[in-house]
Amino acid sequence: MKLKLDITRTIAIFVFLLSLTVGIAQAQVKASQKGTVSQFVANTETSIEYSRPVARGRILFGSEGIVKYKKIWMPGANKASNIKFSSDVLINGKPLPAGRYSIWTVPDEKKWTIMLSKDWDQWHTLYPGKDLDALRIEVSPEEGSHMEVLAFYFPVVTKNSTTLRLHWGKTIIPIEIKLS
């Protein structure tokens, strides 16, 4: 009888401790979940690591938005989003050596500036500065269907190029990547 009571008590304590562990683990989940995406074009791989903020009904871009026009913004959250190329590429026609770069932007209503910084191991609020930019391009934003969670994706792939899209809310930033 005593053995049966001890086993029951042990199981109850185990279940209680397990529920605490699960609760603590759920409390530590970041609001902006980590995402990764990669795409091969021939033998060249492009891969992106980023955290995915959620719109949650907020105005995203502009004077009333959480991302202000004409201010530097790292598209993502937590650690700076980064992109890695396994070979030299052309980004919107401009050459970029193989390597890993952090992604930064200056959004505006009609044109966005995209900067890829050689300092890829950064926190999302600390733009490394123009001196470390490996590439700067201007891109015209497009409008699309609502994307609740920030996403990078490759909707078009050919034998020697791909289009990378940054998409959040209804704003889409297309970036052309070609083999060099």
C-alpha cells in the first residue's frame, strides 16, 4: 500500500515539474521567430537567416508606421538579418563577391535603398556604417497582398538568375540576383 502511494506521489510530482518546464519554455519563445530560406541557381546558393516580426494590425511603413521613411531599418528583428552567397553574383546589375552580409534598408514611398554590409554579425539596431557597405542599390517598392509575418522568398528562378522578395504588410521589395 505504501509503495503504491509513493509511486502515485512520484508520478504527480513528475507531471507537475514537467508542466512547469513546458510553461517556462513557452514563456521564452521570442515574438519574432527565426526564419531561414535558401535557393540554388545553378551551383550558387543564396541563403538568408532572419527573425520574422508580425504586423499585428500595426501601420508598418511611413510617418505613422513602426518603420519610418528615410530612416535606416534592418528588415527583421533580434539579430541582424543576413544573406550569404556561395559565389560572386550581380545584385540588380551590381557585382557582389561571395560572402555573408547583413541586410539594411532605407525605406521611402517611391524608392528603397538596400545596403549589404560586410559586418554581418550585428544586432538589428546597430547599422555598421556606410564604410562597411559592400553594396548599395535603389529599388522601387511594389504592392501585393498582405503578408502578416515578414518574409524573404524566391518567387522566380531561372537557370542563371532569381528574384528575391522582401515582403511585409502589402509592401514588396524585389531584388534581382544573377550569376556573374
